[in-house]
Amino acid sequence: MLRCRRRDLAAWDELVASWNDRLHYFLRRLIDHEQDAANVLQEVWLGAFRNIGNLKQDARLAPWLYTIARRAAMNHYRGRYAHREAAAVDIESHEPTSDRDEQLDVDNAEQIHFGLGRLPLPEREILTLYFLDDLAVAEIAAVLEIPAGTVKSRLSKARSSLRRILDEEAARHER
């Protein structure tokens, strides 16, 4: 990170190589079209390059990069996304969730990708952050700029929704 702050291009290449696929995956869960996601990813890296001096703790790299990516995606969807987010906040309960209440088989990536693609954007976003890099609730709250209690309730709702989608798909294949 020190080398990146000094604008060492080799260090930037290493950073991009290690994070590009994860950020692209995250953006593809938020943005439906591949080309749009690729364009937004370029904006993410440009923003990261411009603002690397603001990152004071190297351990905060993941939440910092995901925050930049999320903001870039929100800018991409500005009006429509803000409306969906506000509607989701209005109907949520803020009850904490247990990490054990809705177990998902995250080892079956194909099923998870299928299910994520059918979830509303706020649920897709929170599950992607949770499963992608095992971000803690506090880190997800920082990325999404919402309270930790809201993260827990959204995570519980998203897990339930994903479980329902996967169960329905499994039942459809059994017929």
C-alpha cells in the first residue's frame, strides 16, 4: 500500500491484479450489463488511484475498495437505485439476525449465482459483500453507509429470499 501511495505503477498492477476480479464480480451483481459493469470498474480504479492517500489503514483496503465500487454503481443507476434503496429501508425490520438462522450451501457456486441473479438489488448487494470476502457486519455497514442492525436485518431477509429461490428451483428440477 505504501508503494501504491507513492504511485508505484508496479504496485498498482499488483493491486489491480489481486482485486479486479472480486470488484468486477461485485459490480456484476449490481449492474445488469457486462459493458456497463466494465465501464464502472474503470471508474472504480480511477477513483482508487486518485484517493489512495485517503486510506490511512491498510487493513481497511477491502471496505474502502467496495465503498468506491458501490458509489460508482450508485452513480451509474442514480435515480432508479436510490428509489429502490429507500423503499427497501422503509419496509425493513431492524431485528438482529443469527448467522445460523438461514444456512446456505455456498459451495455450490452455480446455484448461488443463479439465486443472486434473481434477488432485488439491495439483497444481491449485501449477500455479495457477505460471501465474497467474508466482510464483517461492521465492514458491510461502512461500505453501504447504513447501521449494523440494518445490515443484520437485510442479511437475514436476503438469506431467506435466496434460500426460497434455490428451494423453488430445486423443486422445479425434481418435477
